[in-house]
Amino acid sequence: MEKKRLALRKLMEAVEKELLRKPNRKTLDRLSLLAGFQDWDSFQDALHGDADGKTNYEGGA
């Protein structure tokens, strides 16, 4: 029983570590696309700057 408890604890620690890990840049860019932005930087500019999502669609059309 002690071996099962130790194995479960190790599994939970690994899962928690993975959940707390910061996503990589590619993942952040894809999530930003779902939110309507071209990339992570555009999304961050809209959150923390003067830009908004409309600036992503201005221009070339």
C-alpha cells in the first residue's frame, strides 16, 4: 500500500508541475489567434497599451 501511495504522490507532483509551467510562445500565439489577434505581442499590446483588436484588421483589405 505504501508503494501505491508513493507512486500516486509522484504522479500528482508531476501533474501539478506541468500545470504550473508557462506555455511556450507558439501556444501563446495560437491562443491569441483564437481571441482575434495576430500574435501574442498584439494581444499584449491590446491588454497593456493603447492598441485594440481592430488594428489587426486595418490596412491591406
